[in-house]
Amino acid sequence: DAGVTQSPTHLIKTRGQQVTLRCSPKSGHDTVSWYQQALGQGPQFIFQYYEEEERQRGNFPDRFSGHQFPNYSSELNVNALLLGDSALYLCASSLGTVQETQYFGPGTRLLVL
Amino acid sequence: AQSVSQHNHHVILSEAASLELGCNYSYGGTVNLFWYVQYPGQHLQLLLKYFSGDPLVKGIKGFEAEFIKSKFSFNLRKPSVQWSDTAEYFCAVNTGNQFYFGTGTSLTVIP
């Protein structure tokens, strides 16, 4: 049973560029959440997708957008990259709309130069 | 705004010492509480969770945590730590459909 997978593992971009990160949830899970984890900090909630719609959103600007596909996989898009967007981006999957346990992927390390 | 506070940023213990990591949250409604662990080079893993019922919950690898509602706390404990417990520990609170994480506590266990 595959867990949560994310791609790519590492990415280097320059300021102003756009980036797309991908996540495949754990088998059987239908909810995907995205987090940003800066160095030395805890994960910060970006948004959560369920049934292909953004259900909840944290305190992140509109430059951060996402999408969930019918197979429950998800993408995180960040436009107009800033140096401060450099971080580990984590995807977590869970089941349903209740407060179920989230299972985290290994993350994508984004470096913005 | 809701927040999660982990008061211990860095903890260094010798093997067999007892561990207690503090976690406090600020949210007046119903919450679900979690402790996650991140071993060096690995991704976040669930250590234990509290949804309801007995406020003393047991997790993997001998860890336990106690939910004290009146103190808005969910402290993590282990009676005897091992070198392999060296990791980053995160407390997390789910208030509904949002998760809030603390900034983490780095635990180093000296053999």
C-alpha cells in the first residue's frame, strides 16, 4: 500500500517564476492538504481539497492556488515566486470530512533564488 | 487567531531519562490533538492522537500524552527515552478542518 507521494523531491526556481508541485494521496484517501514548512518552523496550513474543491484555506496569498483531480491527486501552484517562498512543501492526505488523521508525504524542497 | 505553543525548543536528555514536552493551544471549541514526530531525514509520522474519551492516550514506541482541557494542554511523555527517540516533535491541533502546528521541539538523546 503506497503512502503519500510527492514530486519533484527538489526544485530550484528564480524569483518571479511559477511552480507546480504534485501529490498523490494514500490509497483510499480523498482529502488532500498542503503545508509550507520553513526551516526551523512547524508546518503552516495552506489549504485543503476535498471533492475537487478548496474547502479550507490558511493565511496565504492568492499566489498560492491548487487543484484536485477526480483520482484525488492534487497540485499546488505558486505564482510570482518570492525568495520567502523557499521552504519544504508538504502534502498530507486523509479520509473524509471529519477530523481524521493526516498522513504526510516526504515533501518537495523548493529553493527560490 | 488560534495558535499552538511548544515551550521547549531544544531538549537534551541522557538515555533512560524521562521526557515531558509541553504543548498548549488557544482555541475554545472542540479540538482534536496530535503529536507528530520527524526523525532525521524522514517525513512526519503520527505518534499519537486524541479525539475524545480517556484523556490519557498511548501511542507508538512507549509515548503517551495527557489532554487537560482546563489547561488547554496536551503534553507528551515517555518514562525512559532511547537514543533512537532523537527527532523533532510537533504538537498539532485540528479545530475542524484546519490544522495548526507548533514550532516543534528538537529532542537529542545522548547514549
